Amino acid sequence: MLKRFAGWWLAGPATLAVLVFLILPVAATIATTFGEDGGIFAPYIAFFNSGFRRTVLWRTIEISLATTAISLVVGFLTAYVVSKSPGKLKSLLIIAAVFPLLTGVVVRSFAWLIILGKNGILNNFLVGIGAISEPLSMLYTQGSVIVAMVYLFVPLMILTLVGVLENIPDDVVQASSSLGATPAATFRQVILPLAVPGLIVGAVLVFTGSFTAYATPQLLGGERQMVMGTLMYQRAMVSFDWVGASTIAAIMVVITVAVVLAMSRVARRLNPMAT
């Protein structure tokens, strides 16, 4: 009898912790949005009736999708090079990829303030070589937020993909070449389908991280490029509108779950063995 339920006993503490510290707080946050006098869906109707809030939501989705797409390309190419490198060089490249993760998000975001500022490194370089006559306004734009977010999340993408690409057998790639497939065809029909699980996991990590980010959009986007994370902070800590903040949090949870499910479905279509 004990052996039969040993797995349940072992999983019980972790399951209880997830329930108490993750599921119940999220459920309680969402539940507060359904108790308004104007109707059960009144906070959500008010949110989507506001042109400003719809703009913030769309901007957040745009930034998250752009960050995910760029990180996929840069991360995949980098991970492929790392996976094909010899032992010692591979270790050095992995260390170089992980190194930015050793510093905090705020520190890395401040670094981009120094790089992209009007008196920053990039503007001084462009003025010095004569490419521009006066400094450009690079900060507090959507582009500056995307660049910084890509820098933050590319290491996660690289680490996710390196293990997947390393596990692709060289015999399979060589067999494809010996059967007359071009390098492009081998990549498209062999390497890419086998890398789908890692691509999906990396895309989910990057999208959810960028969609819920606060510090980087606040520092590099400011009020001009407000996103859902900064809007939620403003509603909760400045306006003390807890129902409004909970509504924003609920919308973010729903969109994140929908994206994860959609990506999982795409993964199953591209690679039936992907989960």
C-alpha cells in the first residue's frame, strides 16, 4: 500500500506549495475583478473601452513578439555555432552567453541608458565618424525597449537551444547530405524540425518574460512607451486602483496562457514528437 502511494506522498509537498504560493494567489487576484457593482465583467469592459489601455496592450504584444522573433533568430544562430564548436571553445562560448545573467536586470538596463543616451557611447561614436551631425533621440522609444529586451533574453534562448542542437545526431545530417540534399534543404527538413522543441520552449520563455517585464520598459521606455507591467504598477501603487491592477494582471495571465497553448499546438504540427 505504501509503495503504491509513494509517488503521491513525494509529490504532495511540491503540489501543495504550488497550490498555496502560485495558484491560490493568482485565483484570488482574478476573483477580485468579478465583484464590481457594474456587472461581473465591468472591469474588463472598462479596460477595452479605453483607447489608451488598448494601445498599451497592443504595444506590449508588439514588443513581446518582436523581442521573441529577434531572440529566436539570434539565439538559434549563436546556439548552432556553439553546439558545433570544439570542447574548450564551446565551454568559453557558453560562459560568455551566461555571463550577462550574472548581473541584475536593472544593472543591464542602466547599461543601455549609457549606450543609447544623447551623450551616450553610440551617439558619440556616430557623431565622431561623421555619420550624424547631432545626437539622435534613441531613448524612450519602442526600439530602445526591444533592443534591451533582446539583450536580456537572448542568453536564455541560447542556453535552451544549445542542448537541443547538441542532441541532433551528426549521422542524420550526414545522411541527408549523402542523399543529395543541399545545406539549405538539410537545415529546413532535418535540423529545424528536430530543433522545434527547443525553439518552442525558448520562445515561451522569451515571450512571457518580455510580456510581463517591468524594470526595462520603465527605464528605457518611460511614460511614452508604457506597457502592461508599468501600467499595472501605476494603477496599483500610484492610483491605488487594485481592481484595475487585478484586471490588467488577469488579462496578462490569459494572454500568456493562450500564447503558450498556441505555441504548443504549432510545435505538435511541426514536430509530432514535440511536447
